[in-house]
Amino acid sequence: MKLNDDDITLKGDRMIAHVPSVKDKALRINLNENIYGTFAEIGAGQETVRHFFRSGGSSGTIAKAMSAYDKDFSDAIYGTEEDGRYVTESRLKKMLSHEVRIMENRLKREKHPSKVFFSYANTVATIDFAKQFKGHGWVGIKYQVEPDEDYNEITLHIRFKENDAKLQQETLGILGVNLIYGAFYKYNDPKKLLRYLYDHLDKDQLEIDTINFAGPRFADVDNRLMSLQLVKNGMTDAVMFDPQGHNVLPAAVLYKKNILALRGSFRPVTKVNMDMYEKSYKMFLEENKVDREKTLVVFEITLSNLRAEGDIDERDFMDRAELLCSLGQTVMISNFQEYYKVVEYFSSYTKARMGLAMGVSNLIDIFDEKYYRHLSGGILEAFGKLFYRDLKVYLYPMKDENGEVIDSENLKVHPRMKELYKFFKFNGKVIDISEVDTANLDIFSREVLKMINKGKTGWEQMLPAGIAEVIKHNQLFGYDPKKVVAEQE
């Protein structure tokens, strides 16, 4: 990894990686005569600007610092939110735009031709007195790199993990310094900027579950790939994208929803995947406790399915996400290998009935004890977490090597798990998906992928309408028209 000048310390003839202290970062900003801006912090004190005041030389950096704590004052300054909430992305963006606009109006460019302006803001809620809600917040910066350039913007959502309001305030202050420092000195490498947000912080203190980059310096940044970095770096357990391919806050879309989740590699998405979705969705909506208006379908890809040769193939990730989004689906990328962890994650946002749609082989894997050896209670603990919830599994059949159709009635689990499986089956936790087109049972995404890579034809009919055209047009999954011509010759 190439290091910038501020990342290294020379010791003899060796270069040693160096992480600047919080004070050093604030001081470097303060000593830059061109950086000038405002701080607007709501909900956790003025913890970020405090570091800049204490480091020295702040008069050349801080135009204004404020905290509009009173709701009426806040509304008078930034306007009201339609939902009446204050810790929201829209409130953060209003704060950033408002403060930049004031600075531009009050400081004339003729007098400050070399100044690059910025506005840093956060709106947060720290842990409550009952310690039931740990708190969360939105943090962002709107800033210039050159005086005559449009503004860039970095916004992120955080979740506090500490159980003390004072500690959360201190954590927020460090994060704010890291963000401002990274914005000015690491903007040319957003992935590095993302990692540096945790300088002098631990992942047990803070979770970053959404981040977005915008502006001229980030014109080539794909925010979905940046979200992937959040999961890859262990900064969060899951990120989500809406059908338009935009980052969305999981809490916002999952809250109090009936959730139907489908896990797969989707490499590429096939008729089997869509048939499973359509049939299970229809059955799910017929459930007593399911409200169509509050139902969300989530196509989930685990991080382990994104790995190729020990690392994440980002191009491969983009291919899958784009195809699923083009079909109008919401996509989630997670760190959850076991199904019970997925259900636990959803349950932190909703108590409504949930469904999991899966194939027979996936269900058989769930009943494999080897996946639960790390739990003190083993498979029983995992199943307690999985099926204790208001959850049903919608099972899609498969064909065995002899061509026999396998469903919930004739599948075989390990003999030790046989009675446990019968218990859940008897109690209606496992339901067969009906009216399945058996012709789809001969379609396997791994075989489709091989055919694409080898330039063979015929795979097009195994995919949902329009997907083959997208793959060919964008040359996804290694599709190469030259291979097809060579294969036909």
C-alpha cells in the first residue's frame, strides 16, 4: 500500500506507518490557512469543535460553532421535518446547506479568494436514561477542495454501542475530527478515508451502517461499493440498496415491516430465484399477520458469497446488485453466515411476522450441527433464536440425482436431527411452496455461469425476461461475444 507523506514516520532507513493523533489532525486543519468553516452540532454537545478549540490556532479555521438544542430554535433555523423528527438525514442535509449558504453570503470571495469553505454538522440522540435505546445519529461535512469548485458532501449514519452518554459524546467528537481530516486530506482515496474514520476508535464503540459521497471529487465513486467496504471492514453487519440502486438506511426500510427474505448467490439471478420469490411472496401475503402495505422483500447476499480467491470481487458484486435492482428488488449485503443471525438482525427492527424462502439444500444445511459449534447451546440455541420468532420457512423443492423431486415431506436430515425437524414441520414452521414449475428445477446458476464464461449458448432461456440482454450489453459475469463466435465456429 502506498502511503501519503502524513502517513509515515522515518526511522533510520525504514518507513513506519503512523496514525496522527486526534490533536494532530485538528491542529493540521487549524494551521491550514485556507480551510475555514462552521460547526453545527445537535444532541451530544459540541464535541467535535472542542478538539479544534483545544488544539490551538482555531481562530483561522472556525467561523462559527453552534448547537441549536431547543426544538423551536432548531425549526426556526433549519425548518421543520414532515415527520417531526430531528435525527434524520434530511435534517442533516438542511443543516449543512443552511450553514454553507450563510457563510457564502457573509464572507465575500473578493476578500477571501483562497479560502475553501466547509460546514460540519451532526444531529444525534445519545443513550436514554433507561439504557434501552443506545442512540444513533447522522454526521456529515459539505466542503470545497478548491475555492472556485462546487461543494463535495460526505454523510454517514452511526449507531452507538457504548452504554454511557459521556463516552458516546467523546466517541462522536473523535469521529468528527477523523471525518473532517479525511475529507480534506484523503478525498482522493475514499476507501482509505473510510478506514481512517475509525482512527483512535474501536468497532465496539461505534457502527457506521450507511455512507454516501457526492460532489465533483467523488463523481466516480459508487456508493454501493463504499457500502460494501463497510461490511468488508467490519464497520457494520449489513447494508441495503433500494431498487434504484441507492444506499438506504436499514432501520428506515425494515422498521415494523413484514419481511420476506431470500438468500442466494444470484450469480446470476435465474428463473428459479424469481419463481421462488413470486410463489413464496404470494403465500406470505396470505398469512393472517401479514400486511401487504407493510411487506418488504429482501434479496440477501452474504459476504462469503462475494469472495473470490480470498478477497471480494467488487466487479462481481456490482453485476449481481445491478441485475437484482433492475428486477425491482431491494438488496442486502450481510456478514451473516447462519440464518439465525439474519433473523436476529431483522428482529432488532421489527416484531412482525417474517418469512424465509429457501431451497431444500439450504434447509438441510440449517440442520447441520457443524455450523453451531461456536454456540454454547449448539444447534438448540440457534434454533431457539431462529424459530422462536414469528417466522415461517417457505421451501422450494429440488431434484436429486435420480430425478426425484424432494420437498419437506421426503427430505433427509441427519438422524440425530430427525425428531427436531419433525417438531418444526409439525408446528407449521416449514411450508412447501406450491405450484412450482418443475422445469425450473433443472436450472442451476453455477451451470449458467459456466456457460456464459465458456461462450456457450442456451443459458439465456434460464434467466428472467430481459436479464440475458443486460448481461450481454454490459458484458457481465465474464460474457465475451468473441468467445461465443469461437464456440459456434
